[in-house]
Amino acid sequence: MKLRKIIQILFFVLILLTSIGHGLEESGVSIPLISSASLHAVCPFGGVVSIYEYFVSGSYVKKVHESSFILMFIVFGLAIVLGPVFCGWICPFGTFQEWVSKIGRKVFKKRFNTFIPYKVDKYLRFIRYFILILVLVKTAQSVELLFANIDPYYALFNIWSDEVAITAYIALLVVVILSLFVERPFCKYACPYGALLGITNLFRPAKIKREASTCISCSVCDKKCPMNIPLSNIDVSKDHQCISCMECTSEANCPKADTMTFSIGKRVLSYKNVAIITVSLFIIGIGGSMALNLWKTESSKIPVKFSSGEFEGINNPADIRGSYTLEDVKNAFDVPVDDIVRAFALLDIKNPESFMIKELEGRYIFEDDIEIGTDAVRLFVALYRGLPYTPEEDTVLLRPANSVLKDIISSDKKEYLNSILVDLPIMTNDSLIEHQDESTDIFEIKGKTTFKEVIDQGVSEDDLIKIIGSIPDNLNMTIRDYSIEIQKEFSLIKSELEGYL
């Protein structure tokens, strides 16, 4: 069984390094030869939960990519022939549970893995099928990875990050505690993917067989089976819980040679056979998809399309994600980057094409509980392209967006637009305009200063035109908003105006 343990360690380390690489990549650090894919992109179950969405709209559930589909086909290919070898040989979370269970074995010895009576245990094992159905239905309805918020596997390999929901940490803690008493508790009672793969045990050609003529009924195979399958009482195992780990066939566990075997027909499969088939299929599958440019672990930035109605076949702005850059938005919705820059006051950004939408969040400080973020971009794009979209409650747009949209949107939308516009707030970037003490009696030009206020301080309209080049018809417009509209640096206008005060 050393070969299986080596493969388990190999894949565990591979996923661990991938997760670390992804975390560092998010922080702007790249490690050569280490994948920076998210765990969702290298989980085959992601392909399963995306099947419905793929056939309906041609896209994937959020955070799931082509790589998940490829892994899904590889794992199913193996399972159809050998059963759930992914669970018994590959899955890092299954491996983790086995390692924790070693502590339980030392503490409880023979009592370990026997705390739950078999008559109760055999019914508890069907809970994972209920979870499987629930996850598939809810994911199809929401087009999101709802299970991620309670996924102990994701929590384990992201335990150092702030991306994990507290519920996932709680689920991980529960699994760790249970693993001290029961082997692979998550696999037995909760894993939806294990439930799906377990169905292949009913028809796979490779089967666990017991030769009754040489069996001495020692029940060692029952005790060594991590899934508590009563193998000593059956000739051929078709149990949906079998993970094809081959522990029961090991010479170290079964005292009678060739009594417990893993075989296809009369051909007995050794550990080496299973290891070579499993690893080879992963290498060929992943390597081949890479060679064909099919292996993608990041979003192709192709939004979900409207599936019916007037806008059928057109990209839906509701699917714009925080990972999109302004260039991605331009390519998907034909909205010029310059217009997005003006609408969201991004003139200080040196490379706006590569600016990620999620970077908007926290960029501005509002007195009220308002945030300019991804949903604001969705709303802006919807208005710009005349597409339907229902924004989140309290979603607003910066006032400069009006100068971009006013000549594009229909008259019935203008009243709505005016109702959601807010003045440019103080920016969080220290290199931009710093927050000033508004209690001072000395007049200072700030982001909210209007042309009328400057004129009231004695600066003539002619002087303003001389400094700026023009002034708006509405003198109650802020100087910052107008600087964005005419694409001039506010700080330069401010410094020149201060010379007239």
C-alpha cells in the first residue's frame, strides 16, 4: 500500500502548492512552475455542478472553468472502469481525514471506527445523496457555488486566507473532530461528489471479490476497510460506499493470499496496475488538454447570455465579475474603456485597461453606507447598452457617469439616473486629494467645491475660463466632476485656482 500513500501525498502537496500559489498571485507574487489556479478551478465536482448551466447558456457557474470539466471527465472515465479511485487514491481531503484518523486509532485502538452501530450507520450514509441533489438544484438555480460557504475542503487549503466563510471553518472543525472517532466521516456522510461516484460501483467491471473457498472468516477486511463495508459476508462488493482503495486486498491485511482481489473478470489488478492507470490518465488528460489549449483555470471573461426574450443571445451585465478588467468589459459589451474611466473617475490610473473592477471597492469613502463596486459597473454597462438589469439595493453611480450616459440613455431612464447619482467622495488613495478639516474657517478647494462657491470667493468667470478653458452652464457643478468630464487633472486646476484666492 506504499504506492497508494505516495500518490496520496503527491496530490495533497500538489493541491497545497496550487492554493499557496493562488494566494500569492492575488498578492502580486508569482512563483515559477507553481500553478496559481483557484481550488474551484481544479476540482472535478465543479464540472458536475456546471453541467446544467453549460447546456442552458453555454457558460459555467461562477469560479468554475474548463479545467473542472476536463477533470470531471477524467475522474468519471476512471470511475466507470475502476470505481471511485479518485476518492481512494487522489482526493486530498480524503487523505487528510485518513491522517487525522491515525490519531483516533492510537487513542481508541479497537473501538475506533465502531462507535456508530452498523444498523444506524448504513442509513446515515444516504444523507450524502440528499446533499448531492440539494447542491445540484440550488447551484442550477443560483449559478453560484453555494456549497463553497460550507466546504471543509476549500477551508482546509485556504485556512490562511480571508476568502473562507466562517461556516466552512466550522464544517472543517467538525470533520476533524469526527475523524478522531470515525474514518473518513465527510466521505461517508456528506460528500456529494463521493455520492455521485459511488453509483459507479453498481456497474463497474473492476470489482472487489472474495474467494469463499479460501476465506477463514477472520473479518480483518471488515476492520481495515475505511468505509466500514462488511466484506467478509459477500462474494462481490457493489457497495456504493467503496472507494477502490484496495486496503482489503492488501497481503498485509488479508492473511490468505488471493482471497480478496480487485479484478476485471478473471484478471486480477495489482496496486501497481491501478496506480499506473490512474496517474497515466490524469497526465494524458491534463497534458493533452493543455496541448490543445483546452485547459483553462481562469475565466475566459465571457459572460452568461440572456437565454430568452428581446435580448436573447446578448451578454448579460449581471454576470460581470470583480475579476474582470476594464478591457474585459470593453470586449464583452463594447463599452469604451475611456467612458468607464470617466464614469468612475479613474483618470489617475496609469493602465486602465488592466484595472480590475474589484479594485473599485474601497477606493472611495462615503459618509453614508454606500460603496462603489462591481454592481455599480453592472448597472453602468446595462444603462450604457440599454440592457435590462436589476441592481442591488443602494447601488449608486458617481456623478461623472451622467456626462457619459446623458446622451445615450432614453428619456425615461434619465430621471432614474439622476436619482442614483452621488457626488465624488474623498478617495482612500493617499496620493489623491486628502481629506480636509471641514470645520476650518479658511476657504479651501475640495472635491465637493462648486464653481459658484469659487465665484463667491471673488474669482471671476473669466478667470475660471482662463484657468480651465471653459466652465459648465450649471455653476453648482463641482470642480472635480467637471475636471473628470473634460479629462483634466483636478489637482492641477486646484493649485492654479488657489493662486487666485
